[in-house]
Amino acid sequence: MTPFETIEIDAMMAACDGGGGPLGHPKVYLSLAPLGRVECPYCSRLFVNRAIAPSDKIGASESPPESPAEGSRA
């Protein structure tokens, strides 16, 4: 299931209440550690820390690509 909404923040702790006032959900505090992102279990909003996960695509590979020089030493 894809996240409902992606919210970029500068902190490692997010507070989510669903954003709908009386139609929202109970306020929960979510830790973004260790990946710098977390999905709210109530509304599926995705909170992403800008410094740790800068503008990468959601669902993209977490590991960097290998360079062609690696593994080919003479």
C-alpha cells in the first residue's frame, strides 16, 4: 500500500493527528530512526527527514549503486 501523503520534516520525531480536526485520529508521536522515515499507522502519512533521506524516490533501493571500478582490480 502506498502512503497517503509524504511530509518532509527537519526533525527525527513527528507528531501526527490525521490533520482532519474532529475527523482525524488520536495524536501519535513517531520516531524516524533509523531510516529517517516512518509511516503513520492510522492514516498512512509518510514522514521523511530531509537531511537523512533527501529527495529520494519512495520505494527506491536503500543501497547506493556499485561503481564499475569496484571488484576489477589488477
